Amino acid sequence: MTTGAFASFSFDPPTFFAGMAFYGAVFAAMAWAMARRLPATIRGMGDAAVALACLSITFAVLLWSAIRPGDWSTTLVERLTTNSLMQCLVITCASSLYKLTDRAVPWRWMGPLAVLGLVCGVVFTFVIPHEVVQRATASLVVTACLGFAAWGAAPSRHQVRGRAARYFTMFGLGGVVVVMLLRMVFVVTGSQSTEMGHASPIQLLVFAGIVFGLVTMILGSTLISSERVAEEIERMGMIDPLTELYNRGAFLALARAKLDAQAKSAAPGGAHRAGLLMLDIDHFKRINDTFGHDAGDRAIQACAELVKDAAGAGSLVARYGGEEFVVYLPNATGAQLAALGETIRARAAAAAEAARAGQLDQAHGAGRTAEAAPVFTVSVGGTLLQVPPGQLATAIERADAALYEAKRAGRDQVRLDSDKADDLTPPAGTAAGKAPALQPAASATAAVPGARLGE
């Protein structure tokens, strides 16, 4: 299209400015309403609302300038205001996309850019008036921050869900970056007018880029936040709300995936071990009946925290049901499995004894019986399985049988099963077909804050 064709094109800047101001305000309100309804773990829509509000105010100022032209000083202030608002717009747009994609906002780069844009705007508008340098600097800051926004929307290398939405946003904003780079070239060369109120070819292209960027930002932010909501719903379906551990269904799926990964990494003819612990709180019904269900819930939470801390990184811990927990240990030996079971027992005992001593001291000092916590013992059963074949269901049955053997033997004990074909060799010092019992030296108990002492 030629310059003459552009000149014959009927374009009314005030109408365009009014439309952009209106739609920017509408979309800002929608983004703010969405931000208030999204889960707290999904951030970024609030920043998107601020960006759209900046867009609306920018075009409102441009509309005012177009219908009420003022003197040179008023024009300078309006130009500085619109450039500053545009920089705020792209910075908050970038911040929004980084937060929506759950990444750290690169403030160490965008912060200096924002300061540079503001300082150069003031200096080259009032102190050393130079319109070309002022516009070029503003265009540079806007273009760079748009580049950060496009990069913030990029999908991660291992991401599976939501890649299309992120690619759409990234390439859409990337197109606007190209348009702004062209505008910066024309600002420096002065071959065409880059005034916002002029209908030059480059300025019409900029206006089209702004509209496209607005659409990209709205659709991209909405699609990305929708994907995050779907991920959050899926995550909530995998997490036990009381303990914030994985639930039974999630454990079975994740443990099978770990077994498959171990099987694939095993050398031909070789094998790996994996360990499985099942444990639960002894006499849990007595805790509920004596102290109430709130105390029972606190007992479950205390036990979950204890098991999670003892198991450490690399293990898979879940609430299997009721007061029962399960731990999967990849590449475990019998000695490691027995040690973890004993660690859980010993830590529970230490925590309970410390809590009991503190409660008795408090009661003695006050001259009355202190309200303390119910105590619980932990029975633990474990087994090893060979990978491959690594039959998870069979291993769970064996670990559960070892757990109930510990209960039948008097509770508050650790039992390991080691007499099945899926095992490699029994732990050191253990005869084949026998499950070692790790007898506690004292009562293994854990305290639950907020109830009476003892049973």
C-alpha cells in the first residue's frame, strides 16, 4: 500500500483513542474481577488489570490532547504522561505474564529500564529538550519490556499442558515488538511522523499493533490462567486436604511412574530395589473417642509432618487412608528401610517425651493438672520389591501384612517382610523368611497439641 493510499484512508484518531480508552477500562475491570476469583496460588491477573488500566488512561490522555489542544508546555506534559503510562503498561504486562507462568519477574533488568525511561523522559522533555531522543528512549524501553513479556509467556521445555496458549501469547507479543522496533527506526530517521495523533503509515501500523497486543494480552492471560486453574484443580484432586500429602490415588499413580522409570534405567539383566513402608497410629479410635475428632485430626497432621520430615527428599509420602500412611523409597536396601522405620519411631518418641515433660513442668508450677495432648504410638511395616518387575499392589499387600504383624506383636514396633520372591536378599543379620522386629527401648509416642495428657 502506498503513502497516497494511506493518506486517502479515513482514520479519525479521537474516535480510535476513545474506543481504546473505553475497551481498556472494560477489560481492566474484567481482569480485576477474574483476579479476585482465582485461587491464591495463581497470581498475575491483578498485574494484567493494572496494565489495562494504564492503557485506558493513556488513550484517555491522548483523546483529551486531540480534542482540547493546549500550549507547548501542556503538550510536553501530556507527551511525558503518555510515554510514562505506556512504559508502566508494558512493565506490568510483563510482570503479569511472568507471574501467571509461575516464574520470577526479572526486576533486575526491567527495573533499571523503567528508571531509564522515566529519567530520560523528564530530562529530554524539560531540562534538555530533544524530542527525537525522548521518543527513541521511550520506544526502546517499551520494546525491551515487551520482549521480556513475550519471553515470560514462553512455555518451559518440559511443559506438556498449555503450550498452545503460551506460544500464542509469545508470538503475538513478539509481533508487537517488531512493530515497535520499526517505529523506533522511523523516530530516529525522521522519515515519517510518529506523533500519536497523525495517520502516517508507521503510526497506523503502531495502532494496529496496539490493538493486536491488547487482544493477545487479554486472550493469552485468560487462556494461561484457565490452564493454571485446571492444573490447580488436578493438584487439589491429588492432595489430601488435612495433611497436604498426596492421597491414595495420587500415590499409586506416582509410585507406578517411579517404578517404571527405575525399570527403564536398569541395566540389562540387572535390578534395583525399591522399599515400601506402611504405618499407622495405634489406638486411633481411642484418641477420637477420648479427646474428640479435632484431636484425632491433629494427631494425623502431626504424624504426617513427622513422616514427611523423616523420609526426606527423593521419597514419596502419602496418606493412604484414615490414620494410615505409606512411604515409597526408590533404590532402597533392607537396612535403609529398617533405619527409616526406626527413625520415624524414635522421632515420635522424642517429640512426645519432650512435650510430656514440658506439660508436667507447667502443671507442677501452676499447682494444677495441665491440659495436654493425647499421645499415640506408631506401628510400621515394610517390604522390599525388585525393579523390574516391581509389582506395586503385591508390595503394598506385603507391607500391610508386616504392619499388622507389628500390631499383633503388641504395636509400637517395626516389622519388615523379607520372604517373598520379589525381594533380592534379606537385610543383614536377618534369616530368610523372618521379619526383623526393631523393639523400642521405651514407649514410642507422639504428642498432639491442644488436648489432655495421657489416656
